[in-house]
Amino acid sequence: MFDRSQLMKGTLEGCILLIIGQETTYGYEIMEKLVQYGFTGIREGTIYPLLVRLEKKNLIRSEYRISPLGPSRKYYHLTDSGRETAEEFSAAWKDISHAVECILGRGGRNA
């Protein structure tokens, strides 16, 4: 049986960087966007450890901001290194997804 979670682990960090690269945002909003984009079964318990790991790698930075709807929220933005990593992920994903599409018969060899 194919383990979908292993495939997800390899792509979530890059996708989170891309989302944060679009705008400064907070954890729950990142999770909601991932679900909107089609990542089903994503939970906060998956997102927050990844955010901690990305911050430890110096790819993102965080700051607390006052929320009009309750307690302060931790907002994330990319560092320069995070921006470079997001661009590298995007380029690598395009290459890999093109290769898989070709194998699945949805694209020409050099399409």
C-alpha cells in the first residue's frame, strides 16, 4: 500500500515557505490555505512543528501581533535564506512534477 504521508512530508515545508512568501501570515491561516489548495487531512499538530523547524533553520522569522479576535498571534515571514529556499523548491518541484506527468503519460518527453 502506498504511504501518502511520506510524499506529503517531502512537500509540505516547501509549500509552507511559498505560502509565507505570498504574505506574512500565522499558523492557522497557513493550515487553512493548505486545505484550500487540496492538502486534505492537514492538522495544526502537523503545521506547528514544521514552522518551528523552519524557524530553527533560519528560513522564517516570527513575531507576535495583537489580534482583534482574541490573544496575540504569532506571524511568520520569510528570511532571505527562506526566499532562496522557496525559489529552489519551486524550481525542483516543476522539474519533478514534469517528470512524473511524463511517466503518467500526460506529457511528452520534452513537453
